[in-house]
Amino acid sequence: MITRRLLTCLAAPAALALPLLLNPSAASACGGTFCDTGPTSMPVDQTGENILFVIDGNIVEAHIQIQYDPENDAEKFAWVIPMTAVPEFSVGSETLFQNLLAGSVPTYGFNTVQEPCGDSGDDLGESTSTGDDGWGDTGTDDGGDTGGPNVILQQIVGAFEVTVLEGGTVEGVMQWLDANGYQQDPAAEPILGEYLNEGHLFVALKLAFNADVDEIHPIVLRYEGNESCVPLRLTRIAASEDMDIRAFVLANGRAAPTNYRHVIVNPLMIDWINFAENYKEVVSMAVDAFAAEGNAFVTEYAGTSGVVSQAGLYEDSWDAAPFAELQDTPENTIELLESQGLAYCYEGQCELLHPLLPALVESFLPTPDGVEPADFYGCLICYGGLIDEDAWDAAAFSAALDERIIAPGKHAVGLLDSWSYLTRMYTTISPNEMYEDPIFHVNMDLQDVPAIRQGTHRLLCEGGAEFILPDGRSVYMPDPFAWPEISGEMPWEQEVSLAVQAGPNQVLSDRTDTINQLLDAWNAAHGWPPSESGDGDGDGEGGSDEIGDEGDSGGDDSGNDGTGGAGIEDGAASCACSSEGQGEGRVGWGLLGLLGLGLVRRRRTAPRSREV
């Protein structure tokens, strides 16, 4: 079944809203999961709700990846989305979302080196790779005179039935939804009332008749406006605690939250040794910190859209027209798909090469009873007499192929070619925090944020290790294979800021000095760094009382990724908002932390990383 936690508010200044499910029970979202991209790297978790905004002057496109829980019934899925204007609807590209996630996923990793010991000595600046570098690519009722809404648009968009409702009372809207198969939660009534009072329309969306769960695809809403919005107020009736939300923006510059805050997480709270296994926890705590107040995003990536692969989106060889000529020869369908590069067949087995194609083929060419699907689709001509002639409609198949696969893919390629800049933002948010719909804007003055964050893990001769963060700060590790819990009130956030329309973010709270002081105290308590006369083992017995000056390390006010930059004095709050974020996933982390790590002196391992 489709998960009900999906989000997104679309409207000129406000915008996309959320799912009212027919089945009120909570469901877990299924999302893209990215496991390790090589022998020594892993991506961060990426389950959650994903939406892509494209801002083109006064036109906004919202691409929504509709996610579902296969343990539940897809027929019970429905959405109600508040809008300020009637949008244009079209099918989105599932492959585009897969490639967005893979290309921009944040990765936390490290190189491991061995301190030179005794007479043998390698220069630490020379690192020998042992192979892969560790980085991956990686029936409608208009309500009559009962206060019901007016139905101003109805259409089928791919696998979905879409209806746009205007006006009416809250009671009338709820009655319409009930009469048309949308089971509602009474808790939605006051929220729907808020949107009605603000003049919003409602888009009601559910699976079309006979559509199955495996036909679900992203949907695109195109509307007039210059901001993108996620309508969380309606979402809160079905949301879980710390729900993951990930927003992508394609534009001509970096995007930032307008009415939410922007957060840079404290990199010292990341478990680097286990490849940011605790990433979601760190982000959740950081966005709940002082001045962020539970309404904030982190920026996981900001930079060239070239990181998004165009593989599998669209090929010039794809053409729906020839399939319309196969009404009398449906057994040639797979062969024609193969000739266009949409299928691959070998020794009687055929693989369909687009994520939406298997369900599409199955709906028009269902497998006969008693025949294995692999055998049937591997040799349609062998089972020609068993093909369901009532299900096969060549013209309809051709139209569906174009609408669901070819046209969305071609449009996706055009978007990536037209917009050179991609921003990826992430947050976690709970129902009690969903009282304002986050809006995003483009600020051309903000800096890039890299997705790859890599440190250095330096094993010491006498035990322990030094970990050098990407910003140059040094952390002593008593246990060389366990990330230390630094004593004191170490903050989860490094910086909270308000993203303005132009110029650098306005800093509301900066904890860099506090973080550095706590780090220095930790290092000093363990005799790190050692004095010239010390024994250099970091055990505190020969160490210096002096603390190295790390005051220039930390986040900056441009909203970078928090792994480096100029420090700003601790300060608290003016007013405003800002944000930065990530996602969750199901990969098995941590175990790669020890792979390839030799305790043999002077041995160096390949870089390691994990995408979060």
C-alpha cells in the first residue's frame, strides 16, 4: 500500500499538500536504499519522502515520488493536496528520482594511515591505495447545495485518477471525499478549514480503476508561482515521529528554506568510524536544537546537477508509435522493446530495463494461468495462443508507454540539461512540529556544499588513533576503532541560521567556540597533541597542558555542510529560520569500518566512506 506519510504543498507561495489515506493505520515509507558503493564506502540512509522542485521564473514544477508500503493495500491510498491554483498534471520519472538520490547522496568516509614507528618510516603524506578508491557513482458528486465543493477538473494521469475541488465548506469537502471513496480522518477537518480560509483548492488523487500498486509512479504538478512549498500541516494527521523529508531543487543557484531555519550539524557528533551510522539521530537532534526549534533543514548537497546520471532516463531509440501497429501481433511486443533498448533477452530469459515497464507489460499482456512469467515473456511467440486478447490493446499500450516512460524520461533529460544547479535538503520532523508549511527560494550568493566528506584515521604506534576531520580539526580516539563520546555538553548543532533572499545566511546561533573548547579539553585530558618531550601515545601521561588553537575551525555563515570553515562566536537568537538535512535508509552500516584496516605498521588502506 501507499504510505500515507507523503508530504508536499504546492501553491504559489504555499504549494503542495498531503495524503489523506483511506486506511488510517500508519505505514512505513519505502524509499531508495543505497548500500556500499565499493569495498570501502557506504551511502547514508535515504528512505523517506522525496520531492523535486524546478523553479523557472514564475513557473514551478513539483515532482513527487509516491512511496508505498507493499505490506498494505494500494487501493487504500489517496491524497488530498492543497493548491492556490489549478496545476497541470503529468507523469514523472521514477528513474530520475533514483538517479537524484544516487548522485547527490552524502557520504562520510575516511582514509586510514599508520603513524611511522621505530626505524621504518613512510611519509604520512604518501598514501597507498589498495584498490578501489571507495567512492561510488553511485464517479463524481459535486456536493449539490449541501456545502460541497465544485469539481473543476477531472482526468486520468498515468495510473492515477485526479480531481480538483474548489470552494465548499469543510463538511462538504469531507462528505465529497467520503462519497468518492476517500476515507478521511476527522482530525483533518480543522486543517482543511485552515486551507479553505486561505483560498486553497484541493487536488484529490487516488489510484485509477484497475490500477495496481506496481504501476505507481511519480506525478508532476506544474503551476504558477516562484516558490516551492511542502504542506506539512495536513501531513501531520498521518505522520510518524521524526518523519524524513527530502527536498531537491533544480534551479540556476542554490536553494534554501524561506521560513524554516538552516542548520549545520556538529561533525564531532557524527560516528565517522561507522560511516555516519547515527546520521539521522544527529540531524534530528540538531534541528530540534535552540533557535532551530524543530523547523529546520540541513543542506546535504549543493552544486552542479551534473552529479545526476542521465543513464536510463531516455534514449533516442525509444518510440511508442510502432507498438500501436501490433494489435494483431502482440507476440512481437518484447522483441520490439528489445530492439529499442527497453528490454534485454538472452537464452530465453528477458529483462525489462525500466522500473515501470514490467507492470505496464503485465497489465496488457497478463501471464496465462499455469505459465511462469519468465517463460511467458521470454518467448511470447511460444504462447501466442494463450495471449489474452481482451487485455491486449495495442493503441492503449503505445499511449501508456509514451505517457509513463518515454515522455517523462525525455522531460527529465531536458530538466537536467537546462538547469545546472541542484540543491538537496533534508530534515526530520514530528507531527507536533508541523504547524507551518516550509517554503524554499533560490539565493545565488550561497556557497556550494559537497556531498563527499572525508577525514583521515591515523593509527598511533602506542595505541589509540587520531582522527582528522575534513576541516582539519584533530580528535584523539582512545579506542582506535570506536568514535569517542566527548565529555561535556557537546551540542548537536554547530550553527543555526536564517536563509535570506540574497547574501549570506543570518546567523542565529553559532556553537563553534563551545565545540572547540570541549574538543580541546577532551584532547588535553588524553595528552593530545603530545609535547615534544612527551611519549606521544596519547594516554595523558606525557602530554602537554597546552591546548592547540582550533578556534578557526567550524561552520560558516553561508550554510555549508558543517565540516569546515571559519568559526563564529557563540551567540543566540535573533529571529528567523533556516535549515539543512539528510535521510534515513536500510543499509547495514558499520561492518565495513574494519575492512581492509591493517594493524601492520605503515600499512595504509584505501579510502572508506559511507553515503548517508
